[in-house]
Amino acid sequence: MRKFLLLIVFISMTTVSAICAAQIPQEEVALGGINLGATPEYVKSVYGEPSSYIRSKNGVIYDYNSTFRIYFASGKYMYWLETTANNGIATPSGVTIGMDASILYKYGEIYLTEHEGNTTYYSYWAPGRITLIFGVQNGKIISIKGSCMG
């Protein structure tokens, strides 16, 4: 019985280690020098005033030329940020829109793969219920989104 219990503990620890090893660093969930959790003031100090604001009852999206958007819940807590054009905005590892999806190997194991129409989304998990999601069509990256799962 004791050997069986030790085996179960070993398997559990191995599984937890495998899950932790699949995570990407939290600092990697950033775009254009903006980390998840940045304040509205910091975003404006880097990119200036947004080209438009999209307001909802739960927050506001800072929209920069319809290609880079940042959502602040309650107007002050960053919930997600996303880029959808080859506008020079990259992840800390230098991944940008238009790159071949094979570059995603640098993030390691994919946490979740989803399909929506002709787009495949590859999600990578970071500590703190945070994800980095790449939209891919025809082998090319078409969107990058960092978000808190809240």
C-alpha cells in the first residue's frame, strides 16, 4: 500500500511539473512595450492619445488606428491588449503580425488550440491566469492578444 501511495504522489508531482513547465513567462504577455496591467496614463505616455475611445458600461477600449487596442475594465484596470496589423508592434520576443507561424515554437507547448472560421488561435498560458493568443491564417500570424482570464 505504501509503494502505491508513493507512486501516486510521484505521478501527481510529475504532472504538476509538466503543467508548470508549459507556462510562458508573464513578462512575455506584452505588446509594443506595454505589459498587461499598465495604467492608462502609462499607455498614453508611450503612444499618446488614442485615435478613438470605445466606451461600454464596463470599461473603455483605447483604439490606436483600429490596429492596436487596449481594454481597461472600469476605465483603469487593463484586461487585454491586441494588435491586428503589421504596425511594428511586437511581443518582447519580437513576434509581429505577418510572421510565419512556425516562429511560435519559441513559446513552447501550446496550451489551447481553437478554430473559428478560417482562423486558428494558439494560446499560451502564463502564471496569474494570463494568456498570449496568436491568430493564424494560411500559416501567417494575423493577430496577437494578451489577456487576463480574471
